[in-house]
Amino acid sequence: MRQARHDGLAVLLISADLDELIGLSDTIRVMLRGRLVSEADPATVTPEELGSAMTGAGDSDGDAAGEVEDA
């Protein structure tokens, strides 16, 4: 995967291992119930913040993982 990314290819990684997601991703987007609910910077997001976004437990003021607003 890292070689493909290095070669400029897009890679979609789906995983429940949050440390793996953070370590391998350039950007992180979280979908919940078929909707994009969060965007996160892997350089700053924590596994706890991602877990909150994944379960819908993030606060309504916009969690640290970066809540996505409806367009």
C-alpha cells in the first residue's frame, strides 16, 4: 500500500484498527450510517477521537476529528 501511495495511486483503506488507519493515511474520512460525518488529519487525530466519530459519540460543537457539515 505504501508503494502504491508513493507511486501516486489512490488507496482506499477500510479498517477497524485505528492506529493502523492513522499510521497509513494521508487523510481520514469517517462514514456513519451511509453518511460522511467526519474528516481528520492523521497527524493530529487520536484513536479516541476517531472512535467517537465512528460511533456518533462526538460532541455537537464539532469534534476534534473535524465534523463535516451538510452541503
